[in-house]
Amino acid sequence: MIKKRLAQIDRRIARIKAELALIGDMRPGSLTKQYKNPAAGTGPYYQISYTLDMKSRTEYIRREFVGDVRRQISNYKRFKKLSVEWVALSIERSKLSMKLKQSE
């Protein structure tokens, strides 16, 4: 049973690695649409806010780059999700490997 689960974990980790290799440009943060005059809804602009190296940052994004930035944010979220799953599987694999060696 343990060996079967270890094989499943190894296959999933291999798929995660392959998916990570396909991720393109990425950046953290959230993109929001703001208005110079919010009451009237005029003067729209976009900004991205994120934290990097424990420093909060906000940058303006030109309208023509909004699609690219959204894809980059999506790629980053995918990267984070896959990384968290990989770490969780690695921890489980480590515990199972120790259990298997202990029972030998």
C-alpha cells in the first residue's frame, strides 16, 4: 500500500514539474481599475499592487498591457498552487518513505 502511494506521489510530482516548466511570464499581485473621479466614473486607469521582499508596491499599468498583466498574474497564481501541492506531496512522500524503511 505504501509503495503504491509513493508511486502515485512520484507520478503527480512529475506532472507538476512538467506543468511548471510550461508556465510563462508571471508576476504577483492584484490588478484593479481605478478612477480619477470615482463619483462620476471618469478617468479610468489600472494599477497593480503586490508585495515583494516584504515591501508593498503599486504600479500603474497602461490599458494596452492589462491583458498581458492579467495573464502574468494568472500564471503566478498557478505557479503558487502547483508549488504548494508539490511541497505537500513531498512531505507526505518523506513520511511514507521513512515509514517504509522503518518497517523493513
